[in-house]
Amino acid sequence: MIITIDGPAGTGKSSVSQEVARRLGYDFLDTGAMYRAIALAAIRQGVALDDADALGDLAERVQVDFDWTQNPPAVRLDGEVVAHLIRQEQVSSAASKVAVVARVRDAMVKLQQEVGRVRPNLVTEGRDQGTVVFPGAKLKVYLDATAEERARRRKLQLEAKGEQVDYEQLLQQIRERDARDSGRAVAPLKPAPGAVVIDTTTLTQQQVTEKIVELARERQ
């Protein structure tokens, strides 16, 4: 059974998806980490983020996979575990620009679908999992929340790491990313047909997790 969990940044997709996978005994696939790995490669190799051809070449040349012995699985770039490097703000910003490139998305979608074939009990989170990557998934979920609440959560996350951040700047970044993700020509961010939409603005992570686990067990 494949469960897709899509939605914009800051809705709790990653944390909820990991916990749902743990509760069900499924594998967890963080597709955002794959685009971040490509973004990291672009930064390291000096590839311009507005050069679609060069980014496409890069995505088809490098190897992105996961170390499945770790929990959660750690993303690797050409064999190097880079999970600790891809959460930097520079990489986060670059990832949303890299992700609009059609050839990059094609390369990552093929890799994700291969994971689904090899690991058929899977919770996969991203922005196009239910619409493009696994349209036949038994359970599709779309998490949402207000931009203000998502900026607040992000601010708390960064401050917990000792970083000083400006709320208004974070809010602006989230709105810009939403516009890029929902307005792109390739795999725009939107709920998949038949997806269960959950507004997480006033819900705890545990409440969202419980709801998805309940939905999954109804479909097993």
C-alpha cells in the first residue's frame, strides 16, 4: 500500500509522514530531500539556478538515493550522506527553483517510482506524489495550513537550532515559494483527485498522524 502525503512547505508533512510510516511499519520516502540534494550539487558545482539545461544535465548525471539502514532514511548524493547539509536555508531556497525544471522533475519522478516498486509499503511525501508520481496510490492526503501559521512554525524550528530569523521575511519566502510551486508548468502543487484534504492550522502533529493512520487502516 502506497500512501502519498502532499502539501506546501510548513504543513508538517515530513514529521507526520515519518510518524505514520513508523506506526504502520512502512518505509518513508522524503522526496523533498531528493530535490535538495540536486540543489546542493548545483551550488557545489556552480550551476546557475536559472539554467534549465545545465540543471537537467546535472540531475541526469549525479546519483541520488537513500541509506535505508537509517531511520529516517538518509539521502545520499553520489554515495555521500548529505542529509545534514540539505536543510540549510541556501539549499532550501535553491531547491524550489531547481524543482520547477522539467528534466529535473522527470529524473526524480523515475527514481521515486522505482522506490515504490522496490518498497511497495511506502509513505511518500512531497508536492506531486498523488498527482504525478503515484496517481494509483490507495490513500492520497493533502496537508494545508495558513501561510502565517507555517511561517510561525518555521521560525520556531530555526530558533530551536539557535538561528535568529525574521518572521516577516519567512512569511514572504513562504508566499513566494507557494506561488512558484502552484504556478509552475510542470506538476503544479495541488490536491490530487480523490485526496483527503486536512487543514493542519489548528491541529497538533499527533492529531494529524492519528487521522491519517485511521484512514490507512480503513483501506488496508
